[in-house]
Amino acid sequence: MSAVQPRALITGAGTINPLGSNVGQTWDALLAGRSGIAALDNDWAGQLPVRIAGQVTADLSEHLTTRELKRMDRCGQLALVAAREAWQQAGAPDVDPERFAVVIGSAYGGLGSTIEQDRALASGGPRRVSPHTLTRLMVNGPAAWVSIDLGARGGARTPVSACASGAEAIVQGAEMIRSGAADVVIAGGVDASVNDLVITGFSQIRALSTRNGEPQLASRPFDGGRDGFVLAEGAGIVVLESEAHARARGAAVLAEAAGGSVTSDANDIVAADPAMQRRVMQKALASAGMDAADIGFIHAHATSTPVGDRLEAQAITAIFGANVPVTSTKGHTGHLLGGAGALAAVVVVQALQTGQLPGTLNVEALDPEIDLNVITDTAHTLAPGSAAAGLVNAFGFGGHSVALVIAGN
């Protein structure tokens, strides 16, 4: 008989995103139905077909030193702010550095620095290029900086799976705990790619909303009038800990990363395969030892694209039926790309802790082809006993599908 695997408990959470610079600010804004999406006032945005996004408005100089701001890409900066919050909430656990790992995913990493330094080279020559260029543009930069900051020597991993990166990182981190490879893992996702190149690229495939005159109404998951997603930036981070390690130090446990699955559609570089979306949720349930009836609510990927939301809704209905409460907070924040699934995990942890589920913003009339119990009230109170576990979906270009089951403590 095989030994019982260690449970992967969540003892800390952190975020910085368009709604706030920590979990408390973000949660209050979600429950109040506020939006973090606004018009872009950058000079480079004037010529673009899409001129709205969700940007972090916090002054990062209040969180980071001048040296950190100079040496790190914005992507790494956001990850470090969120990781420090999560670490402090976890009580800064005393852990053997070689049993302490970091897994932080990103879709584009330091793309902002890549663009900035390429333009510096073109306009001013080699002398204008920063000596920190290479370390700022690395996709593994956020994981590396967090591991250096907190002294994690058990590995610093970087899943790169487009918009599924953050959720996949948490699945990987939980697997490290369950396999006995680590006692503590900081896991999550981040992206900081609000720039003209990424906006133009997504615009060219008509993936973005063009409601330039109504920024806060533009991101509309599941709504019949949705016309695309809104690009955003930010990070979501959790601290995962083995049950033995957490209990030994008397940690306050928030939730459990009870199960998860990562699959590849092997279908198309952009188009999703609804059969694999169903399959990844089924595999996540199986890994958690749960049935569909054990899931009290779902944080859908639901980016607000016309086709994507419909396909995901059909996959959810096929497994869970039409009654389970479903939400997507991308109506509030926009789409954080590699940070999206990780922020969703933080939201699910908060929902399990409080019994409150933020509604889906801007659903004026549900798409008639979507048969789901989409929560649209600002703050939905979960039925007593129904919040035993929540499910997070995250899907990315390339056929990346991830589902994560988070259970209450």
C-alpha cells in the first residue's frame, strides 16, 4: 500500500492588480462591484484601435527599493510585492532553504523591458541600453527574484503556458508538496504586458473589446453583448505548505490546494477544445478525490470573448449542470494573462474564508446560449455548507488547460 501523500495547505496569499495593492483592498473592491479598468493616457496609446486596460495604479516605490526598481522589470516587481504580502500573511515560516521552492508562471515575462531596450538601442545606440537588460527581460525573472528575496533554494520554476501559467504554477507547487519534494512553496503567476505591441497583437485577431468610450463596462464575461477581453496586469501569489510543516509551527491555514490537472488540447494554437476543457476539470476532481457535487462554486476563466465564454460554459454545464454558482472577476480587473488563474485562486481562498462570492460584473443580459448560474449580484452569499470547495479554470493559447480544486480548511 502506498503512503498517504502530504496535503498541500495554503497559509498565505498576496496580490497586486488594477483593484488594489493587497488582498484586502482587492477583496473590498470586488465585493463593492468596482472596476479597475480605465482609459490609457500613455502617448503610445493614441494611435491604437484599443485604448483601455487594467493597470496597477499603486506607487511601487512605496513597496520596493530604488535598487529593486532599477534592476527588475515591472513583471518581477509586481511578483515580488505580491509574494512578500503572501509570505508575511503566512507568518514568514522558518523553513530549511533546500526544502523551500518558488513556482511563478508568466506568459510574457519581461516583455516590457524587451520593447523598451530595443527602442533605446534603435534610437540612441548601444550606450543607451541598460546593463540590466538581460536579467530584466527573462521570463524566469519573477521566480528568480522571489527566490533570492526569501532565500528559497529548493528550485525556482517558471511555467510558461500563456494565460494558464499562474494556475499551472499552483498545481506544480502543490504537486511538489504532495510528492515530498518541498515543505513550503511560493506559487502563482504574474504579467505586466500593457503595451502597444501586445495590445496591437490581440487587436489584430479581434480578441479585445473596443469599447474605448466605456472602459468600466468593456469586460463582460458571459454577457450577450461581450465583444472581447480587456488586457490587464498584476500578480497573484499563494504560500503552499505541507500539513506537517504548517501544523508543527501552528500556522493559520486558509485553505487546501486539494487537487489539480494540467492537460494539452493538441488541437490548435489559438482555438480551444471544449472536450479537453471538460477533461481537465474531470481530472482535477479525480485528483482531489471529489465528485462534481462537492464543488460549491466555480471561478471560470471567462475572459469575455464571444466564443471562449460559450465553450467554457458548455464544458462546465456538461460536468456540473446549470445550478452551481459561477463567477469571473475579469469584469472587475480585466485579464491578467499569466496572473489570471493565480488571482482567481486568491479569490477562491477568500470566498472559502468569508462565505461571500464576488459577482460577475457587467452582465446585463446573459448570452442565451449559456446555461449557467452566473452570479451577477455584487456580493453573493454562498449557501450554508456549499462552500466546501471551489474550482478555478484557466486556459491559454497553445491548448493549455488547467483546473485547480481549492478546499476549505
